[in-house]
Amino acid sequence: LPLEMAASCRSLLRMVSRAVRGVNPDHLPRPRQTAREIVRAGCGKTSNSAAITPAQRNAVKDMTRRCMAGEPLQYVLGEWDFLDMTLKVRAPVLIPRPETETLVELVLQHSSDLLEKPGARFLEVGPGSGAISIALLRRHPHLRGTAIDISDEAVLLTTENATIHGVASRLRVVKAAAAAFAGGDVNDDVGGYPYDLVVSNPPYVLSGDMAHLSPTVFRYEDHRALDGGPDGLRVVREIVLQCKERWLRPGGALWLEVGEGHPPIVARIAEEHGMGPSASFADLHGCVRFSMVRR
């Protein structure tokens, strides 16, 4: 823990560390980090000379119990960092992951021409906590966007996080499936097709692989945000179709986070719909899992 953390919290850290050390790694893959995060959250801004209150001790015990039962640390804490911001997170909305940070960085790097143009608008399909949309809006103060999700919980959480980070006036959040989204009037102050950019981290886990996900993911996170159908590309196909028919302006770009091995298939799907050129990009581990398609 940082030096400014109360000395009284250090004994609490030792207690939590001992408790989580023997937990099944499938339920608790990073026990050292988990213990530190729990104690940091439980102790809060306790001064170095202050004793831990009974309420703080009980909070730490409760968070430890939940993590030991397999609940993801992010849900236990109720928030998680994404790039340079902290987002509220709640089950069953998908937890923001480092790979999606890379997607945002790629969009900002390679599609700055689209995001910086006057009146630029984007659409995000499946925002979850709102991480991608909010990150783009924070970097581009004149940008406006629309985010659609089939989950009531995701719509509420995206709206909450957008409000916390001061971008709610530039983000329209709609409960809708990709196939049903009408887009709205192009003169709408907040969003309406055609868009300059469409971005999505869609469901891409093969249905047959769902049972092999880690227990913490399988038990707590929304399967609708994970299960991409028999080949993992069910929603991707719908997104590409809608981009060609309605959503994407000529010259615009579609960005997708997909599974390993998917980018070449995404390129073929796009070509079948008369879209392209396409490009693919790797994550920080060298796994090619991001696709960009121009219209």
C-alpha cells in the first residue's frame, strides 16, 4: 500500500492477504492485487494516525467474502479504471478490459480525421458501461454520439457514467438491438445516421466456448454481451449490414473488437457487402483482434 495509507490498515492487509491466498485461482486469479484493492477501498482516506473504524473493518470483511466466493473484484469495488478515468461498474454489465483500451487508442490514432471534422457523430453498438463512448467524447469536445444496447442495466450505467464524466449532453443512449435501431432524424442535436464512425466491442465468444469461460465471467457477466453465436460473428454480421445500408457515411469507418482469428473473416464479410478497404490490428500481446473497415 502507499506510504500515506494508514498504518492501521497494514494489519488489515495482512489479514486479507492470508484469507485470499488459498482461494481457487479460477475464482481469484490475482490474490495480491485483490487484497490491496480491497483494503485501499475499505480504508479510504483514513489518516496515518487514525484507527480503522468498525464500519471500515466490516466493509473490508464483506468485500473479502464476496471475492472469495468468486465475484469479480470490479463488481465488489463498484468501479474500475479505464484509460484516464474511473467508471462505475455493476453486474451483469460487462467489465471494461485492457483490450478495449487498445481499441479506443487505435480509433483515436487512425480515425482522428473523422472525429475532428465539424459536426462529427459516431455510433457505439453495445456500450456496456459506456467506456468507449465516454473516452471518445472526453478526447474530442465537439464530438457527439449515440450508444445503443439491448440491456436496461447497460443503458442506465452508460447514462450514469456519461453524467459523472460531463459528456451526457453529447451522448444519446438508446435501448435497442442493432437490427431494430432506426437511428433517428439526421438533424437530431445528439445523434442520427449516417454516422462518421461506428465502433463496437460486440459479443464474439463462440456459443460452444461459453461453458469454458472462467467461472467469474460465466456466473456474473451478461451472456448476451459475450455469446456471439456458433462462429462468434452473429452480431458482427448485423453491424456490417447496417453500416452498409444505413449507419455509416461514405468514407466513414467501422471499428470492431473481435476474437482471435476473426479479422480476416470480418474483412470477407465487409467485402461481400461492398465495403472496404479493411485493416486489422493486434493487441498488446500480439493477438490480432481489431478490425477497421472503411465504407
